[in-house]
Amino acid sequence: MESQSTSLFVAKDSIVRKIWGNADTILFIFAGAAAEFALNKAVHWLYFTGKLPSDPLGRLFSTVSYARKIIFAPTAEANKAIDTIRNIHVAVEAARGAAIPDWAYRDVLFMLIHYSIASYELFERKLTNDEKEEVYNVFYRVGLRMGLKDLPPDYLTWLPARDAHLEANLEKSPYTLDLFKQYKKHLGALRFRVLIEGQKLVIPDRVKQMLDFSDFSLLTPVLPVYKVTKLMKMDWMLKNLLLPSEYKEEIRGLDKFGS
């Protein structure tokens, strides 16, 4: 048995490692979160720092870096990374002279749970109830370490809590419109279109309705073809066409923990 000092925050055979060890699922996790968070009533906090609107892609890779430190690290290092995230937010709160509401922290945690499951199921297969519980438990422990309150104890209890958050904490605001404008500015028109079509595949119906997205995605008929290119190790040809050149190395690095 491993000692506490060398134990892993997430077990080596965990489905969470498979989800977060794959570039495709990670990109869809953050594509979905980018859509939903643009509607979040607490999105103005990211405008206070200016980091998200000025560099949304850089923000994505920064967030991925912290997530990787948690998911693929020994418990002690993972806890240190979580504490760092919390301390960064505490510093922002001190600078603004206000506290980020607890529900806003929970919303971000809930997004990571939802999009981890939805993105993996889009590319791979449906998760079992036990696997969904495993995904939930990992982020539940992250939330506990961050000091979040009122977290549901398990996945099934979380489902209605997630729906309640979607109903209570989203609104279409000037920040929503501006964030999508920034996404388009940094991605370009074609890549922005791909982003929108990808978001349709993983976001909940309420988010889709609030953003006036149709149910049909142009990527639906493309996905089977993409999966074939992945089997033939040709998927990077498509990624090179669709992803900004300055971020290609970072995106290649997303697969480094994959099997």
C-alpha cells in the first residue's frame, strides 16, 4: 500500500485520467465551459482581472495546467495546487474589496463535472453510473479542499443541484456578448464557427436556449470521420488547420498524459 506522502489524488486506473489525458475531450470541456460561463452571473469577476477577455486561449491553457497538476499528481502536490488556486482568488477578492460568492465557485466546479462527462461520452462511449460517480468524487474532493460549502455528497444528489444552478445563476448580459466577440477576435471567423458548432454538442439545453443556438450541429456528421482520422493518427492534420499556430505546442501537450 502506498504511503500518504506518495498516494495519488486520482488513481492511475481512474476514468478521470482517461478523460483529462486526451486533447479532444479537454478542448470540448473548455469549449462547453466557455459558452456556459459567458452566461454566468459572476462572469464580471473575470473582467475585473481582465485576463479572460484579453486572452481567452491563454486562460484556457493556464486552467488546464492547474487541472493537470491536480489530476495527475500525488495527493500532497494536488492539494498544494488547489490551495494555490484558492489563494489566487482570495488575492483577487482582496484587490476588489468583495468576496466571490460561494455559488460561483460551485458553478465552475459543476461545469468541470458536466463537461468532463459530456465530452468523454461524445468521443468515446457512455460512462457507467460508477464512472460518473468517480468523476464527481474527484471534483467533490477539489471543492472540499477549496472550502466550498453545500456540495452534494454524491453524483445522483448533484444532478438536481446542477439543474437548480443552471436555472438560478445564468443570464444573458453585455458580458456574454463581449466574451463571444473576444472568442471570435482571437480565433478568427472559421475557428469561431467550429467553436460554436462544438459547443452545441456538449452544452445543456438551457444554455443552448439562452444563447439562441440551434439543436443541430454541423459537426455531428463530421465526428465519425474525425474518429477515423484519429485511428489513423491523422487527427493532427485537422487540428493544425483549426487551431491557432501560436498554441499548437500547448495543444500537442494536452495528449502527453494520454494512453
